[in-house]
Amino acid sequence: MEIKILTEKDRENFDKVSVHPLQSWAWGDFRAQTGNKIVRLGLFEKEKLIAGVQVIFSKIPHTKLTIGTVIKGIDPTPQLLKYLTELGHKEAAIFIKLEPNVLKNPKTEKTLKKSGCLLGKRLFTPTTFWLDLRKSEQELLASFTSKTRYNIKLATKKGVIFKVDNSSKAFKKYLALTKETTQRQGFYAHSQKYHQAMWETLNPAGIAHLLTATFQKEIITTWIVFIWNGFLYYPYGASTEKFKNVMANNLMMWEAIKFGKEKGLKTFDLWGREEGKGFTKFKEGYSPKVVEFSGSWDLPTSSYYPAYRSLERLRWAFLRFKTKLVKPSF
């Protein structure tokens, strides 16, 4: 197998073998707009591109050092990990974080450990939910909890209206609701500029789509979903506390499921699962399958790595404390 750095002319072929929207060429273009360096690698066999790997290097402020990430990438091979180590040295990276889009298995874990990888702080939850979109609507509805079915009917009866709306007006409402949601729930989210650049890059590429739920002529819930290689993903959602009793989110999930089926997609990845969280309980009402990925791994490429991990723990302890005193900004 040969590994090469790819250029713009390889874009179409790269996307054909990319395993996740966060490994798409458009996602790399978006992250480049936010100040990151993108390196795209192609894995070739007999001059045929069989896999693509997108590495995003983020600069550590006030230093020449970087951190690399390969998020939702392919199952890493020893050859790829060796190449990434050399690339990390070249890019002055402290480490390269890998979160393979691969279900948990002993072989992958053994390969990562043998190449010097260490378990690291996660970016994505190690488990998520998958919903089989190949089932009929009747089969899916029958699998939902009775409460979920009731809430879907209630939202419909109350007059909540679902729409796929990629307009600038709807996106502005999405930003406003995201700000409201982050402040209400007290979590850190990407900036408005980040969301704007993401949307302006991924929507024209046909990856990102905006779903809305309207009640009494007011958009009260917005979701952004991704479509990629047979999968539907639900990465972003925001809503208002106003009219929360009309159960718009339950209808949104059901309509998103039907949207995915209409597009001929096979699986709906509900993007994240954490025990005890409200959003997890909400998703469980749709009876999805729990899947576990290979986890978050750090490939150290600098002697600064131990010191960085210590500072990282202090930083997150400070941020958790800060959220108790100051509402996160957006």
C-alpha cells in the first residue's frame, strides 16, 4: 500500500471513499476557513485510491506547536500510523488524536497500542444510537415507546408544522435558537462564526440540511442534519423553551426519519449517547440500536505530550467551574 498527499484534483475520488461527513473534502474546506491546516492522504493499492484520511492541524495559540486530529476516520493500519507519526513531526504536532469510525474490536485496539497510541480525552461520545431506516414506517412506529408515539401525535394535533428549509431566514433562526439553548443549558458550543462557515460550506455541497418545526407561525425548533454515503446524521439541534409542551422535538425526529427514508438512506446516526442525559432519554424513545466505537486515542509525536495532558485536565476543570459562575457565550 502506498500513501500520498492529495490535491484538489483528487476531491471527487476522495469523497467516494471517505467514511464519514467529518472526513469529507467539504468539511476540510470548512475547517480551513476557521484557521486550520488540512492534509488529505490517499491510500493506494496498484494506483487505485482505496481509502482517504483527512488530518486537521490546529495551532496552539502563541506557539509554533499544533495538534492534529483524524476524527471519524478509517480503521488505522500500522503503516498509516507510522506515516501519521512522521507527518506529526513535520507539522510540529504534540500529538494526533484519532477517533476511528470503527466499531469497537480487539484488533483495532491492539494496532493502536502497538503503534504507541494512548487513550485520550474524547471529542465524541464512545457510544451512539443507530436507527435502521430500511424498516417500514409502520415497523418503526411500532418499535417506539408509547410515550414517544403519543408525543408525535400530540405535536401533529396541536398544529406543529415540519419543513425542510435551507433559507437564510431559517438559518438565522437556527443561530438565535442555538444561542438560547447554550445559555439555557449552560454548555460550551462552537461560535456563531463557526456555525456560519460550516453551513455556507456544507449546505452547497449537499451534506447539510436544515429542518424546522413551526408553531403559530414561529419556528420553535431547528435541526441541522448531514447526509453522507447512506447515512443520515443529527449533529446539531436547538429549540426554545416557549411552547415546549407541544412536543415539537418528537415530531422533528419522526419527520427526520421519514426525510432519511425518502432520500433512500439506510441508517440514521443520532450522534451521541451519554447515560443520564436528557437528550439520551429522548433518543431512547425511538428504540435505536446502541453501538460502540473504538474510542479516542492520542498518537504522541512530541516530548511535550505529558505536560500538555496535565494542562488539559486543569483547563477543563476550570471551564467546568466557570460554567457555574458565567453563562457560556455564543
